Amino acid sequence: MLERHGHEVISTDLYDYGYGDSGIDFLRASEMPPQCTCILTNPPYKYAVDFVLHALRLLPEKGHLYMFLRIQFLEGQERRSKIFDI
């Protein structure tokens, strides 16, 4: 859908679901491709905090982060202190 609207998309996943590059562990990535300014992902819920923190480290200044998560993710006090009180 994003590509149809003129956006360049680099798709990766740990497993092969028939689209994008497989075998890529996001949590082990040390950098993003230079042209990337946005991360959009649907992380496994049990690793959501790790994904958010790692994505924030990878993003360039003024980059955008979009996570598909349950709304309850925002309610946890421990998560709040780890992510939002940085």
C-alpha cells in the first residue's frame, strides 16, 4: 500500500512470509539504510519494549516510529519509565 502511494519500502522479517528480505533480526541491526527515516513494524508483544528502544536508537534525528501494538502497551508504568521518560 505504501509503495502504491510513492513511498520506497524496505521490508524485512526474521521469517520468510513471501515478501521482503527474510532472515533479518531487527534487534541485532546496528544501523538503518541511509535513506530510511521511518520504522513501521508489528513487533511480537513480548519484545515490544525492546523493539521500541532499539528503533529509537536506530532512527535518525526527526525520524518517525510507528508500532502496531495493543493500547494496553501504553498503560504499563515500567514501560513508561523505560520509553517515555527518557
